[in-house]
Amino acid sequence: MNELRMQMMDRVLNWIASHDDEPPYLLIDRETLKEKINLIGKGITNSRVFYAVKANPDIEVLRFINEFNIGFEIASEGELAILQELKVSPDRIITSNPVKTFKFLKSAVEHGIDYYAFDSYAEVEKLARYANGKKVYVRLNVPNEGSEWPLSKKFGVEIEEAVQLLLYAQKKGLDPVGITFHVGSQCTNIYNWYTAIDKARQVKELAQKENIEIKMLNIGGGYPIEYFKKVPNIETIENKINSLLRKSFPNTEIFIEPGRAVVGDAGVFVSRIIGKAQRGDENWLYIDVGVFNGLMESIGGIKYPYIVGSRGEEKEWTIAGPSCDSFDVVDKSILLPEPDVGSLMLILSAGAYTTSYASEFNGFSIPKTYLI
């Protein structure tokens, strides 16, 4: 555990010791948030950072992020409503969801948002009807190999279609200014950015031949955080891709949409162990937060670090959530000293895509979030 994480854990443990709130709850550390916000984008020339609200939309977290005057990326009227409550100006908001609901699109236009992503002719028609004259950017399909949470199938088009969509958007009265892509969430393969930037360059050059000037490239999110294994850090990623961006997209505004990289490391789930059992040759631990009320990403391959306050015998455990559904299994083959029922378990790197995914399935409440 590095020094910064140890300092954060001291703050977490002090908070737990001085409060009597019943778990489960999510703690978000201000100092870690500040560190990440001040770091992301510093290595990219001409960059603007837009925090992906979906990663953690808690209003107090957003209020704190808003103090740093960065932008926000949203996809729904619910996310927009939170930013409106915080009085975030429309010039600091973009929407990169390529298929928007009618309700959200109308609300976004009424609020004065200028930038909209798209990747289909149907979306161009919709934008032309409700957001005529607005700035639009086409989403490319790019490799997601090496990403823990691939995002390459639902959205995105290939090079030739991207150019045709930009032309069609211009014909329909929109202002086609940019290109976007997403290398996949928790991307550990730097070469994904290389390939994506090169594909975007080809779109730019073909579009220029059709008298469309690409003024903005949105490189999406994907910066990874450290769960168990080492990952490329933000400085390394930005240093490596910035030279290619400067060569392929000189004098172009670069948008970045970090979500996990901003809040992931700042979050610690505080849970309570509610049961344990031996079933066959498996040891089971049951905790009060699971797949349905906060740890949904565990079923997609995200593996969290766990801490228990025990000096018991080390065993391999299967960790399960509190619901009556057998799908509610968080992790397997986790080596931990045997804890007592009723003791706490801390789940690290849990700031992103936890409570934002949570539901009240089976009557279990969505855990509260506290900014510490």
C-alpha cells in the first residue's frame, strides 16, 4: 500500500471511529479526489476535462468536484438536474451518449448545452429536429482489448461511415466539429489509445477533403485505477499519447472524460460481515453489500481489495452479498484471515460504479455516501 493510500486509510479509520453510522456506506476521500482532479489532463496539450457523472453522481461529490471548475459529461435528464441544482453553466457540460432519450435531449437543449455525440443517421435526424445548429461529434468504434469493461459493441462506427455521418449532420443543419471514441473502462493497454487516435486521424483527413474541419477530439475515459494488479499510471498514459495527439491533431481541442480515474481510488465501502458458512470445500463470507446494492461491477470482472480486522487463520473465501438471490456472489478464492461475524470489512477502490449502479432489490437500501 503506497503512502498516499495509507494516509487516506488513516482518514477512513478515524472517520469510522468517530461516527456510529451503521454499514454499509461509502466513504469518499476529498484529498484523493483533489489529487486526481489536479492530475488528469495535465499531460495533454490543449485539453479540457469533463468528469463522467455516471461514475458517481452523489451530489456532495459533484459539489466538491465543481469547485475545481472542470467540466461534466452527462447522459440523462437526472444527471442534468443535479448539475442544474449546482448551477453548473452549460458551457461546462457535454453529452457523449450517442443515443439520447427525447426527454433528455429536449432538456439539454433548453439548458443551453452545445456538444452532442452521435453515431447513426437516426440520431442525426433527432438532433436536427431538436438541436439544430448545435456542435456534434461522431463516435468511432475502436479496439477495447485489455479493458476490464469493454464498450466497443453497443456504440461506434468505422472510418468511412463516420465521415459520411459527419457530412449528413452538416447537410441537416448541425455543426460537425469533432470525433470521439472510448478505449474501454479500466483500460490497461496503452496501444488502444494509439490505434484509436490513428483511426480518428484518418477520419479527420477524409473529412477535411469534404471541407469539414475537425476542431475537437474527445478521447473519452478509460484511465485505469489500481485494484490488485499494477496498471499504467495517468502520467505514463498521457505522456505516451500526447506526442501522437500533437502530431495527428495539432491545434485541436482535446476533451477527456475520466470517471473511474477521478473517484475510484477515493472510495472505500464500509460493510459488515453478517454471516459465514462452510459449504462443501468452500468457505463463505456474507456481507451487507452485494451485487445488487453496490458491487455490480464484480460480475463483470472487477476485483476489489478487501481488508478485515482479524488475526485469524488465513483461508480462501467466497464473498456473497445479503440478498436471497444466488446470483449475488461478489468474489471467489479471496485469501483473508478468518473474521468474526459482526466485524467490519473494508472494500477499497470502490468510489466508481458502485452506488451509481445500486438498486433496492430485495428491499436492501442503497448505501449512503459520505464525503470525508
